[in-house]
Amino acid sequence: MKFLRFILIVILLIPLSNINAEEADKRNKITKNLRCLICQGQSVYDSDSEFANSLKILVDKKLQEGLSEDQIYEYFKNKYGEWILYDPGLNKNTYILWLLPLLIFLIGGAIIYKRFIVKK
Amino acid sequence: MKNKILPFSVIIIFGVIFFIFYKGLEDSKIYTPAINTKKEIPIFNTKDFFSGENVKSSNIFELDKIYLLNIWSSWCVPCRQEHPFLMKINTDNKVNIIGMNYKDNLKNAENFLKELGNPYKEIFIDLDGTLAIEWGAYGVPESFLIHNNKIIKKYIGPLNQKLVDEINLFIK
């Protein structure tokens, strides 16, 4: 009987924890993408500073208000500027950041092509 | 010929990298955002510090008046340092100082004010720190100079005599 009751509780808990987990996952994903501005080099997710903790609460609130991930990023960008995002968009300040790896990749590819493929 | 080019280019590349990194040492590693002047103040609802009643931001900040919003907390040591300056600004009485009590224990906050004086015209509370984020603040202490519901100037960290002089200039 005890065993049955245990099973029943587990079954009842499964959907509940799923819902919570989904929201927590989303919260974690967003906070990992936000920079903790007063502790340099840490994300909000990693940090336990007062600022980061408040930010986590606010992300939860915004999620409950039904804002999408992008809307939340936009909201924080408005408040604190582009720096708060770990994944900055492409604009005139960041184009080098985006194009440099591509450029290096192309140059590297060209060198490999010339040295190893053409020679053979 | 080829043997000479390689070490030479390696030295040049390292030289350039060294130069860039050396220059980078001089830059401040602490990021301070561009201070957005003329930004509208946020609209929010909160509770009054003394009465505990609900207050609206529109009732606190009127147009045509200059306000100094100060974010403070009793556990914050720099707040203790800047408090005499706030008292000084208050005795000059040209600006309304509004306090935002940040993540504080109300009893401790009251004792803080009893001990050091209360320069604030009104105080509202921010229990979980989310209001401070609405304002774009980083922590305590932080002060905003507000005119016509717009943020004219933002001071991160404790106020000092130099900043007080600057505030006085703005008020005049």
C-alpha cells in the first residue's frame, strides 16, 4: 500500500516538475546570455551578487508576463546597452568581431589549399 | 633567403602583438556604460518607506522640479560615507532628495537614518532590487539627477565634495 502511494505521488509530480523545469531552463538560458555588469567576466547565471540576483528575479517576472526571449534581451539592452548581452548583434561597432573569424578562416583555407593541395 | 624571412616576420608579429597588449594594459578594465542623458524615468509602483502605503512614481516626481534620486542601503558602507554630503545638499534645500531603499531590512534602515539624519524628502522601498534595474542602476550607492521626468545625470558610487559642487552647478 505504501509502495502504491509512493508511485501515485511520483506520477502526480512528473508533469508539475516538467512545467517548472521548462521555465527554469529558459531562465537559465537567458541569464547565461546576460553579463553581470558589476562582476566582470561572469554571466548573471554564474554570479551570486546582489545585482545578478535581482536580475534573475526580473527575468522570472518578465517570463511570467509572457515576454519572449528576444523581448527580454531587448529590454535589458535598452536599460544597460549592448554590453549586457554576451551575443551582440551585427552593427558598426561589432562587424570586425563577426567578420574576423570568417576572414581568418578564408585566409587559412587559402594557405592550406596552396601549400598542400595545389602542390600535390 | 627564406630562412631569414621567417624569423624576421615572427619577430614583427610578436612585436605588434606585444604593442597591442601593452597598450591594452593602460585601458580601464571596468566597464562604465555611456551615460544615457535625457532618458525618461521609468514608471513604477512601490511602497512608501515609513507608512508602507502604495505609491506611484508619478506622484513622487513632478514636472518642473529638480530631484536627486539616491539609492541607498543600511548595509552599504560607501552609503555611510556619502550620507554627510546628502545632508549638506539637503540643508542648501534647492533640490528634493528622494531615497530608494535597496534590499534592506527596514528596522536597520530606520536606525541608519536615526543615527545619521534623514536628508530625504520621500523614501520608497525596493525590496528585491528589481526597481533599481528598471532605473538601469548597478547597485548602491547610486544617484540620479532628474529634471522634467528626465535623467540629466547619473552618479555611480558615493558622492563626494567634487560631485556635490557639480550638482550645485546644475541646480543653479
